[in-house]
Amino acid sequence: MLHGVLLIGLFACAAFYIGSAKVFVDLSLSPMIIGIVLGMLYANSLRNHLPETWVPGIQFCSKRLLRTGIIFYGFRLTFQDIAAVGIPGITVDAIIVASTVIGGYLIGSRLLKMDRDTAMLTSIGSGICGAAAVLGAEATMRTKPYKTAVAVATVVIFGTISMFIYPIAYRTGLLDLDPQQMGIYGGSTLHEVAHAVGAGNAMGDEIAATTVIVKMIRVMMLVPVLLILGIWVARRSHCGDGVQGEKGRVAIPWFAFGFLLVIALNSLSVWLNTLQTPMGLPAAVVDVINYIDTFMLTMAMVALGAETSIDKFRKAGAKPFVLAFIIYVWLLGGGYLLARYLAPALL
């Protein structure tokens, strides 16, 4: 297994090195996104020459290492972030997440007649926090890796487009929003955390702060979504819908509780630091933890990409991208209306 883990680790190192190039930094493309691309390139070139004894190491990275990475992702979040934006940001986030996940799944599975797992992964990725949400859902649903890769691809495409559109629309006055409303709009609708950071910084420090906080609240909503998803998976299994695992058994995503616990610990640490006590974690230590966590998630993305060939993309077809576009239109239009009219009413 060690050989497979080391191979994925080398690809993750390459993703970090490539991601440090100025062009990728300017585009706010995280090593995770570059990692899944490298994994897919490998899957469609040298994958067949890999010794079978290395496969367990790759599967370890795409499953157990993935769950560990999601848990430590909580060091990026605090409960203090929720208090900073108040009821308007939380309410808009909740509406966006619920409507995007449920509506996206129904449109994909019933209207477009596409694979249900892919429809759910695509909806969760667009509705919550991009690739990290897709990874969390994949760990709960235990879907095939190529479905995860397809969902991540849709997030990358439309999230990157938004990162450029939002600052231009705001600077030109196309969006009739004040800085706080714009921050809520961006944070509640941009796909990736990196996209929220990139777009927010392009619009000014005040908007950037609100955008990132609102985005992080959306990330926190991954926990209840995964719990509900586990119950949904169990019901599908009970109905004989082709889901892996024991029939009727709820697939409780225990790593989601670990994720929530880490958020609580980080919140406590931040509070202790504000009291100037030596008990809180130093910011430098948290930065190191986040760096290691990003590396683990990058390894997981590489491993998922290594199981994704072009043939599997062809098998998925164009429907996931059609669904992602429909969700994208909703995020642009629906998110704007919520930020413009609902958020001020809740202040």
C-alpha cells in the first residue's frame, strides 16, 4: 500500500509546485483542482502500467485520507464567523444550500433523467463549497470515482467564470448592491472557497471580508447536509436502488462530526487568543495544520482523478454540465434577488 500512497504523494507535490505559478495563483486555482487534473492525465496515460499491488494505496488516499482531510478542514472555520454576518447571511445561505441541493437533484434525476449519484454530487458541489463538498458527499455516498470527477469539473468551470464575472459586474454598476449585500451575494453563490477569496479581493477589503465569512458559513452547512444524505442513502438502499452497503442501514458520516468538533476547538482557540491566554493555538500552528490538510485533500483529489478515464466522462455525457449550467443560472439570479431584497429586510 505504501507504494501507492507515495505515488499519490508525489503527484500532490507536483500539484503544489504547479499551483505556485503566478498564472494559477492569479486564477485562484487551488492545488486540489490541479491535483485532480494531474490524476486524470495519469489515468488516461500510464494508469494501465501501474502494478496491482499499488492500487490499495490509491484507494486509501481516496477514502480514508479524504475523510481525515475533511475533518481537519474545520480549522478554517469558527463559530465567531456566524456572529459576524448575523441573520441575513445565515438565512440567505440556508435558502441557497437547500434550494440548490434539492432543486438540482430533482432537475437532474427527473427532468434530465441523469444518473442520480452524479446529480446529487453536482448539486452539492454547486450549492455548498465546491470540490470539498463533493468529496464529503462522495465519502458518504461511496460513489464511483469518475462521478466525483465529473461533479468537480462542473464546479471548476462555472466557479472560475463567476470569479471574473462578479467583480466586473460590481465595478461597472451592473449590480445594484451595497458592499454588505455584494459580500452576501458572492459568499452565498460562488462555488469554491478559493473563488470567493479571489472575487472578494478584486472588489475591495470590505466586500472580501463579508464574502469569505458568508462562504465559510455555507461550508459549515456541509455537516447537516451530509447527515441527511446518509439517511437518504439508507432509504435508497432499502428500496434496492443499487446503492452499495447494507440494506436500510444509515450511512452515518462520522467524519462530519469530527469536522464539527474541529470547528468547535478552533472557535475555542480563537476565543482564548482574544483573551490573550497561552492556551489557544498560535496562528502559525493553525496555518501549518491548514497547509497539511490542503496537501491531504490534494492527495485525495489526485487519487480520485487516477480512477477517472476519458471513457467514463463519455459515459456520463453532457447532462451533468447541463445541470450545472441550470444551477448556475439559479445562483446568479436567485442569489441576487435574495441578497438585494431579503437580506436588507432581515437587518
